[in-house]
Amino acid sequence: MDSIGLFEASFQQVSWENLESVCFRSQDIPSFLRQVKKSPLINECVLLSTCNRIELYFEADNLVSAKKVLLSIMSQFQSIDEEKLAQIFLFKKGQDVIRHLFEVSCGMKSMVFGENEILGQIKNAYFVANTEGTTKKYLNKVFQMGISVGKKVRSHTSISKGASSVTSIGIDAIRAKFPQYLNMSVLVVGAGTMGLRSIKKLVALGHNNITIINRTDDKLDRICSKYELQTFPFELLDKRAGDFHLIIAATGSKEYILHPRNLSSNSKTQFIVDLGMPRNVDAEVSSFVTVHTLSQLKEYAVKTLDKRQEDEVNAMKIVDEELIKLEEWKNYSYA
């Protein structure tokens, strides 16, 4: 069944600038899916948007026509020319799409080989699409099996043993540069998944001088109470950013939240980890402070595949077995 297609843009083949231009904020995905749902040419659709990959899975009777419609919808939604989108996204179809999803689910295509975070992101992408009614029989089965494969590989191999996450890599970069980091003040900007993971990691390491701010304060009381953090109004970020030695920026903002005006040569700030996609920190800030973006963090996450070769081989065996099972299901269900 070649009615499944995929538009893929990831850190592996696309520049970070292009990746930033096509990423979706989590709050915008339901609206995008509702636009897709209006087209009679697209039967099903799931959108996965993370800090290092944007993937649009779709099922249609005519993939050529569906591709054109999706490019048009994305172009209008993201305000990007269709020709540029066609250059950014790779297109796959059929069995290649399903194998790709299974391998992504296992962490085999992650920036950090074997990391666990991607499995939760795939679950969430599927949940949102299912809630919006853009998955039916076929993509329901494909994604349910993809999630199952990710779990199975992790339980039957050691692929995720010792694997980190992009958030942990960011904190590792801080620890490598500042052995005395526990004595330094930290500001975490953003109370989403990345921000919370940063806090959990820092607290687990014994850090007790952490401040968190967020554009909305609905989560802050609970977070500050649980982890004994400090906070201040987001509106004061411009004035207070330079009061902290270390900053971890992890928001979904499409606009820069840190600018040169926030961080002059007189500020305390010595290091910024920018986990935002798109970037949270204006590039000119690096004139005053060392800034590590996702692009730089990639260097800390080099895949040691020579050491993980056995894990990869065992994972591929499971992927191949599950692909056969899915093929058998398709032959039976669509006979």
C-alpha cells in the first residue's frame, strides 16, 4: 500500500536556519491539522514537530495531488513560498515511510542515539492528530505499531542505556565549561517540557540557585513549590536577564526573547544554552556572551555508532519483524 507519504525535514539533512523557518509551535498544530482536514484529497495526517525534526505523515488516494495540497496549506500557514518548502522537505512514500517512523520511534535517527524523548513526542503527535480527527484506520495502526516498536526495542535491547537527551546535553555543556557551576545562579526561561527537564536535571545534580520564569504563570506556583525555585514576572526579563550567571532559554516563541540590550558587557551572564526552536536568542548576543544553540549542542551528541553497533543491529531486527507484521495486517485488511 503506497498511499502513505511523508514530508521530512530534520537536523540530518537541513540547515538549522531552514529547520527554524518550518517548525511548528505545539499550540499551532491543532489549527494546522484542522486546515488539512478540510481537504478531500487527504484522508489522514499526523504532524510531528520537535526541536530537531519536522515530519508530516499523510495518507491519500493520490499522493501527487496530496503533496501539492499539503505544500499549499503549509505555505499559507507558515507564510513561506511553496518552492522553498519543496526544497526544504524530503518526500518519501510507502514502506520507506513506515520504516522511517519505526526507526525514529526507536531513537535510531535522533541527535542523541537511543534517546527516550522522541517516543513521548511521537505519542503526543499521534494523540493530537487523533483528537483532531485526522487519523483513521491506517495511520492509527501505523502509529500504534510505531509506538509499540519503540517500546519493544528499548525493552529488548540496550539502545537507550546511557542515552541522554538534548536537554541533558545542554546542561553537560555547562558542566564542561564551568566545573564550579553549582555556585552559579541559573535562570530558566520557559516552563514547557524542555524547561522542566532542565530544572529536574539541575536539581538532581544538587543545584539550589535556580530561577524560572514563564510568559504565563499558571504552572509557576506548582513548579516553584515542588523544586524550591525563585521566580519573577516575565515582563522584567529585559531588566533582569543580566543578573544571572547562566541562562537556559527554552520557549516556543517565534520572536527572540534575549537581545543585545539585555546582556551587555557589564552583565553577570557568562553562558547561555538556547534550546528554542526557533532560536530564542538573537545571534548578536554572542558578541557579549557565549551562546550554545541546538546547532552547537549537536557536537556534544556525536553518535558513537561503533560502540553501539550491536544495539543498532538488534533494533533493526525488531523493526524488520514489525514491518512484516504490518504488511500482513495490510494484506488482510485491504484485500
